[in-house]
Amino acid sequence: MKTIIITTDFSKTALNAARYAIKMAKAIGVDHIILYHAYDNLTVVTDLPMTDIAPPLVKEQSLSNLEAVQAELEQELGENSGINIQLVTNNFPLLRGIEELAEEWHADLVVAGTTGRSNLEQVLIGSNTVNLASSLKLPFLIIPADADYKPIHKIVFACDLRKVSHSTPVAEIGQWLERLRAKLLVLNVTSEGKRTDSVTVTELHNMHSLLDGFHPEYHYTTSDDIAEEIEDFAEDHDAGLIVTSPKSYGFFERLFRRSVSKQLIKKSDIPLLLLKEKE
């Protein structure tokens, strides 16, 4: 992994996500970080000082705030880290801006925080997170507000057996296991009341044929609150990362309705990595 895009709105949550990402970048040998702010909305929500948000000054102040974040991250990195931080700000819609940066810099990962500091900001940032998760083709790492980076020794791959297929991003899962030197725990959660024999021999065979090469542990459980079950399982097994795909368990299918992913990223302190299924 060479290049990471960290998107920020200068909120405390976004700053924490940037700190988390910089520590991970240092641990896995990233060369280049793009710190990106899209100011397509004239009202810039920030925990850093902005004396004037009149349109002609938005870019200048956005860049100034990016420089402040950069200084903090470079202090975190220390000298001779070998990681270069590039600052980018523009008035593109967030998704478009990230997509263009990803193409230009051949980025490998996008990192963002979960929610902002106010109710309005939670709506805005939540909307951006859902939009990115639904549309980005790159791996997307979502950092909860209170997450603090430490070496990741276990990864939970939360999957729906009925949706495990050759479109599952197996190669990407393997790359993350290798770069983090982590053990894979495969978790399938079935809703209470569903018959366990609905998991067919074929579905089990498909999953094992795809994942057995990683020598994972397989776990099966039932719950009416799938998000809570995934979170509890990850915490009980000291996992440092939850991995899934946006389609699994209906991730990000509805913004303002209760969904598995919305509850998961709202409650959990464990980062969530979304990997796109293969076409």
C-alpha cells in the first residue's frame, strides 16, 4: 500500500480519524498521504478557528486548517518517517473530489470519521459517509469517534453466507491480513427465528473454498441485532478491525432508517473497513 486519502471536515472526529490513519500508515509502510478537504458547502463546519467563511476566503482558510492538521500529524509521525503529506482542498463535491484524487495519485485507501460534533453535522457527515460507502470503488476505512490505533492482530470478516460468492473480495482480504499480519475470524450472524438448515451445504462449500487458504476461524451465531452481535463478537475476541462489503447485511442501504451498518459505526469503537465486491 503506497497512498492513502484522508478526508477531513476539521471536526474532532475527523481529526481523530486522521491521527488513527497516520499511525496505521506508519505501521504498514505507506509512502504518501493526501489530506483532503472539500468545501463545496459554503458553511464550513470546523473545530479549528475560522475568522471568516465568506466565499472568497474559504479556500485560503481551508488550506490554513489543513496545514494545522498536517503539523499535528507530522509531529505524530516524528522525523524520518518517510511519509509525505500532500494537502488538497477544492470546491468539488466530496465523492467527485476523492475519485479524481484517487485516479491521479493511484490511491489504495480512503479514510474518514463517522460523525461530526453537532446534530446537523451528524446528518451532513453521515450522509457523506453513506454516499462514499455506496459509491467508492476503493477500500473505505471508517474510524469511530473514540477509536485509538494499536497493532491489529485479529480481523473479523462479517459475511452473510447466502451472499458469499466469487465476487467476494478475497484478494483484498488477503492483502490486509498480510500487511497487518493478522488472524482472520469469519463471522456469520443469522437473525433469530431463521432456520439454521437454511444454510446449505453449497453455501458452506463456497465460503470454505474462498477463505480456507487464510486458515481462519469460523464462527456462527444468531441475533436480532446483527450490528450489536458483530460488535460484541469483535470486542470479545480482541479484534482490531471489522471487514465487510457494503452489500453484506444491507450495509448503507438506507440513510435515515435503522440499518446494520449505521448502528455498527455509531456504537462501535472498532474501525470498519468496507471492501467492494468484484464485478
